[in-house]
Amino acid sequence: MVGTAIRPSPVDGHGNWDGSGHRFVAVAQHARISQPALSRIEGGGGVPTLATLGRLARAMGTTFAITVGQDTA
């Protein structure tokens, strides 16, 4: 789930997650989406586009694999 990856992600490269939301704000800014939109995605209440998922992956320094049926897209 996207939400579980957002909070612990070392976006700033320092690993300083203090629960203050600074990293959440940084992910939203780097992914060029609003904080409310990121919050919806995090909570499973939104359906992000592939472009948005790509920006989120880059902002979090990770990748996503999308599986459709038996094939990986």
C-alpha cells in the first residue's frame, strides 16, 4: 500500500522521521501533488494515475510494480 511506504521513506536522505509530517510534506512537494491528494492516496481513498504513481515512486526513492493477471506491467 502506498500509505505504508510514505511515512518511513527517507525522502531527504537523512532518515530523520520524527512524526512531525515534514517528510509527508516533502513527498507531496516532490511528487507535485497536493497534501490532501496524497493523504487520500495514503488512506486508500484515491485512485492515482500511473503518472502520479511514478512521481510518488521517484519522490520516495523507490519503484512500484503493477501486476495485471499473470503479467507484470
